[in-house]
Amino acid sequence: SWRYCLDKQLRAAGAHFDLVGTRDDLFDNIESVQGSQAYADRDFDRDHDAVWGGSLQEAQGHIREHVLAEQPNVLLVLLGTNDLTFFTDAPHSEQSLRVLIGNARAANDQLSFVVGRVLPKRGADAKFVAAASDLNELFTTVATELGSARSPIAIAHTDEGYDTTLDSFDGVHPSASGEQRIAAAFSDALSASLHIGAPVARPL
């Protein structure tokens, strides 16, 4: 879980924070069920709003309800891979992000956002590679067009330096080093754009 790494990075930077969300579990990818509490180290803030297999297409529908329930100040978004793999294309995924942002703001019009870029996949076909590149550019367009002083939108460069051999355990899902890299990208964006925490020193 990159949330574990983010927690440790923010604590090391002296940030005061409270991770929130509708759940505190893991997906058990051996038994293929949600609800596992088999954390190797439970000493971190485990609240989150992520699900295995999540997508922008799905999240846009429930984000308003979840923001109302949990009252976050900052929404961290790392979605898009499953949209492009299973559901749709880059332009439709961009629209899903725009709807997600609008629905989240309907619950809190001062909400800040950090949107992670779509990660590469080992052995991906040319169609996915092109769509991921397009969607990452569209994420920046959305951030520029919809971001404001009242509700800023930052981009986390989660794909920067991401090696699908070293940073994933199956070519798609992050390994321990991938989790550190994703968390560091969010830490960097939180620090640079929202003055939360500090940039993470490299090499990781």
C-alpha cells in the first residue's frame, strides 16, 4: 500500500494530518476478497477510500456521498488505468475526472485535489500506451482549466521514473519500491502545491 509509505513520508516531514475514508482494509489478492486486515505493519493511519479495481467511471458516482461523510480537505486521486484497460478511452476518462471533481465540490467547494498520472503497464499494447499518454496530458488540462485558488488541483507525477520491472510485482500493481515511488510523487505534489509536508529526498 502506497498509503503506508505516504503516512511515513508525511510524518518524517513533520506534517500534521489525518487520513480519512470509508474503509480501512486491504484487498486480499490471494482469496480475491475485500476486507482483509492482514497488514504487515499496522502502525499507520489506515483510513482510505480506495478499492481494488477502482476507476474514474465508478468513483464519479459515489464521491459526493463519500466527501460528505468523511469531510476531507484534500482528495488524492490515482485512477485511470482500469478505465483505459477495461472501459473506455482517454477523452471519456477525462470527462469522468471532470464529473468527479464537480461532484466532490458539490460536497465541499473548498476541496483541494492531487491527481496522480496513469502508471505504465509492462507489456502494454500500443493502444494503451497512447491512451495513457493522452490521458496524462488531459489531466494537466483539467487541472489548469478547473483549478482555482479556492479549490486547487495539483498533478502528482506518479509515472516519472516508474520501472514496471522493478516497481511492480506483476507488471501492473506496484511492488514495495513502486509504492514508495507513488507516495513520493504525492508527497512532492502536496508540498509544492498545498504546502503540506516536504519533498522526498532521492534516491528513494
